[in-house]
Amino acid sequence: MHEIKSNHTPLIEQCPADNQYKLITYIWLGDQNTENVYVFGSFPGWDLSVNQLQRLLQTDIWYVTFRTDKSFISTYYFSVNDVFENDWIKRSEQYEIDQFNRNTFGEGTNKASVLNIGMEVQYSSRFPSNDYPSGKIETYSFYSSILNNTRKIHIYTPHDYSHTSHLQELLIVFDGNSFINDLSITKTLNYLIYEKEIPSYIAVAIDPVDRLEELTHNDKMNAFLTKELLPWIQAKYHVYQEKNHITIAGFSLGGLAAFYAALQNPHIFGNVLSLSGSVHWKKDNYENTIPWIENQISSIYSNATHLHSYIAVSYIAVGELENEPLLTANRRLYKALEEKKRPNHLRRVSRRT
């Protein structure tokens, strides 16, 4: 047990039978009340039939080993005393992080453990130095009368921003704390703006209060965005107000929420950035087998007169290790946008972003 704690988990070893592969062993330390343990994530996946840990003899140590020859970054969770079968919402409400892994993603109840297999060099090489002029992050406490709650809003402004400078593009992202603390949005924007790979942006990063409720086809969340947050931003900062200069973005459920906001408010949000978006998520009281987002796009764009009234550009990035329903839904969504001749981009990546 001391070796496990000192080496941290999961345990990563070279496969003795084939050195092209690594063996990844997930470990959970249970107690006398532990009846079962599962591990879920982009790696090792979401399959109940293969993701169950086994008890080591008569100890409280539970383990399961997987083999891989890929390089990736993946979040993962443990589900202990799992009785939820196919109820993934209930299951997600009681996920636990790895007791012996200090690498985490997210905050509070949204925290996940992180497994990194050989991706450090690939990530850091994108930004070879820290010598770029740095923008500024300001954090506000924002009360919403529509949602009846208060949350943190983080505002990124470029290094040369002033109220008299030229108008700025606007980027709005869900899961703001994760974009700021885990996904290095400040460093990314510093680099891209300085190198003129993108125009100058102001980014608004929205912290969640009740992530599962807010980001799943939530009309009140859309009303908060359009009637409270956006007017405040446009009054306080020197940003464009035209839809083609406003991008809404998110990962996982945030990607779903970004598409939902743009489709419900096409006169406001012209661009969508979805990173492994959960566009397969079932909408309440919607019975069609085609995911709601895809069906909405197909229905809207079937009328040629509406082509330029909705999403101008979409960018979809999906991790190759994501679960099959999410992968399939994103591929179908990309195809639906392609068929309607909307400018959009699909990128498959070997890490969960």
C-alpha cells in the first residue's frame, strides 16, 4: 500500500508481452462497506461490463488493468457501491476522484481525476515560451434574478485593451473555472492574439452553479445569457454586438449548451465552438431518436431562406477516446452541417479536451 501511495495512481507499466503497449492499473482503497467499484472516463471508457474493479483477495484493495498503445489525456471517475445500471445522471451525482492521484480537472463537485499518457511534450510545444504580452483576468460576482443565484464571471482582456481601442471580438465560455485554471485559456489567447492567428478577443468565462441542470437544454440559462450577462458585457466592454463577432463555447455539456444557446438565439450567437460536446444528450419530452441538436439543424436548414439566419461558423473537436454515443452524435452533427453547406470544422484529437 505504501508503494501505491508513493507512486500515485493509476499505476503505469510497460507491457511485458509487447513493449508497444502500456498497462494502466486503476486502484481504489475501499472499506468493509464497499460492495463494488467501477471506473469511467474517456479512458478506459463507459462500458459497465468491463469497467468493474476486482477485490484483491481478502483485502480492501480493488483494481482493474487496461492495455493501451495510445498517447492521450483523459479525465476519469470512480463509482463506488454502484446500483444505477443505465441511469448515468444519478451515477454522475456520486462520482469520486482517485484517492492517490493529485492531478485533477475542475473544481468542487465537478472535479475529475486526470490521466496523462505521453502528452506533455505535445501540449507544451504549442507555446514554446512565456514571452508573450499577457492579458488581464478580472473576476466578478454576478447575481442573476432569472436563475436566482450568484456565480463568478471571469473576464479576459488582451494586453493592449482599452475602452478607446478598436472593437473586440467576444468569446463566451461555460465552465469558466476549468477554462481558466485547467485549460490555460489566458495563455492560449495571449499566444494566438500576439501571433495574429486570431483577432483580438475579450473572453467571458462563466462558472457553473448547478452544471448538470444549467447546461442541459436550459431555457432559463439562455435567458440569463441574453437578458442579463450579455447586456452587462456590452455596456462595460468595447465589444462588437453583431452575431458574427460573438462566439459561444464549451466542452462536454458546455458544448451542448453552446449549440443550444446559438440555435435558440440565432440573432445573438453566430459562432459555436464545441469541444467533445454532449450533443447526444436527450432533451426532456423529446421522443425522436435523432438527437435534438442535429434534428433542429436539419429542420432549420431545410428552408433555404433561413440558411444565413442561424449559425455562421461552427468548430467541433472530439476526443477519439470519447464514448460511442457522443462520437456518433458529433459525426452526425458535422455531416448535417456539411449537407446544409454551413462553414464548420470537425477535428478528432487523441485527448479529452
